[in-house]
Amino acid sequence: MAEAKLIDGKAFAAGLRERVGKGVAELKAAAGSTPGLATVLVGADPASQVYVRSKGKMAAELGMTRFEHRLPAETGEEELLALVRKLNADPAVNGILVQLPLPRQIDTSRVLLAVDPDKDVDGLHPINVGRLGSIAPGALLDFPVPCTPLGCSMLLADALGPLAGRHAVVIGRSNLVGRPVAQLLLRSSCTVTIGHSRTRDLPALCRLADILVVAIGKPGFVRGDWIKSGATVIDVGINRVPAAEGKTRLVGDVAFAEALPIAAQITPVPGGVGPMTVACLMYNTLQAARRKAGLPFVAV
């Protein structure tokens, strides 16, 4: 059997960013409105700094207005909530991203709850979680959806076309990826099973999957012989492991070399799901700005 076709998330994300950029220009022309993205970073975590910087840079490249707020690690919860309320009330801000994780003294759930659901471009507010959980099959995603799951669903639709009737197995039940991915697959009329750390005989469950989405945070966890021949594999994992000469490299949650001769299609790590996350954040910000301007939802 030939090796699996690689699902090129980097290329798809570049195309999505281009379409979002055109959408920003069209919004400016039609409504005189510029999408505004506010990022909030508390503390100096190096990875979070990189993520926030890349998001701000991309927003600017796409013609959006960016509002960056950097707060010291000792910032109190009430001070952060006051900033969120200020951003909620600012008409120039269409999207609010509070970078996680937050310092221990801050209740993350309380902060996420404080964000205006219409500006919640991460899709983590309970109202948006409920919208996704109750969405009808095939209904428009005209509300913020978590960025990584949205990217996964876009890649699957591009790779496979209609997903109806396929058996999808999602490994991982987190609120950030596993559960929203499952809801998006249900919206596409897949038959969906969620596996996790307490699932009995997880390898046997994986072998039933036409679509296998793995988001468990363990390098090489899913072995090649767990995969059904001809399956499509979406590897959400990003794990840093030791490499030669004291360096590190990024690997996914799937044993990639073992999966290649078995799967029909697979996302590489890096270059698969990862680039989609920031692109979908820009997509969500554009959609939020369109809603604010009273324009109908248009997928880009």
C-alpha cells in the first residue's frame, strides 16, 4: 500500500489567511469597519509570549487593528476582570483573547465567563460552548468556535468532502479540543465515539475509525497497528522530545512513521493542525466584526 497522503495544514492555513485578508478589505469597503483583536497576556511565559506575538503580527498583516495588553505575573484577578470589562465595552474591539494559562491567583473560569460571548474569539465562553453543543446537523457556525477544533474540521472537509456516515473516533475529551471536535463531527453527521484514559481496549476502538482525531498530549501514543487501513488521521498533538546533540524536535500524538503505510491521509507534526489555530482565530475575529456590522455570516 502506498504511503499516506499528507494533509498540508500549512498550505490550507495560508489560503485561509488570504481569504480572511480579502474579507477584512471587503468589510472596510462595505461598512467602514476594521476588525479589532485584543490580546491579553499575564506574566512572561516564553511560549505564551511567542503565541501572543504571532497572533498580533498576523492580525496586523491581515489589515486588522490589534490591541496588546501585557500585565505582570502578580496581576490580581479583579484587575484582569476590570480590563476584560473595558474591552467588552470598547466598540473598536471585536475579538478578545486572554492567553492561557493564567497565573495561579486568577480563576480562569471566572475570567472566561467575563468575556462578552460575541467577542469570545477563542469560543470558550459557556454560551458558545452551549451553542456548539446544541447545533443542528449542517447548521451555520455563525458564532465563535474553538480555533483548533474548527481548524481540524476545515482540514477534514477539504480532504474528504462530505463526512456524513463516517465513523469518527476522537481520542481525548478536553474542553479545548476533544469535546468541541466531537460536536463539529456530529454537526457533519458522523457517527462519533470519544475515547479517553479510562476507555477499555482503546486500540480496538481506534481500528474502527474512518476518521481518527488524536488530542491526548502524549508523544507517539497511537501506534500504527491501532489505525484502520485507509483511515484519515488528524494528529492534534504537539510534543517536544529530545533529539540529537541535545536539541529537541516536535512530534505528534501518533507514531507518524508507523501510521504512514496504513492511513490514507494524515496530518504531519509540525505543519498539520498547528498552523490552522491562529488562522482560525483571525477567521473568528472577522466573523465577529461582520456580526457587529450587521452583515450576514459568510464562510471564507
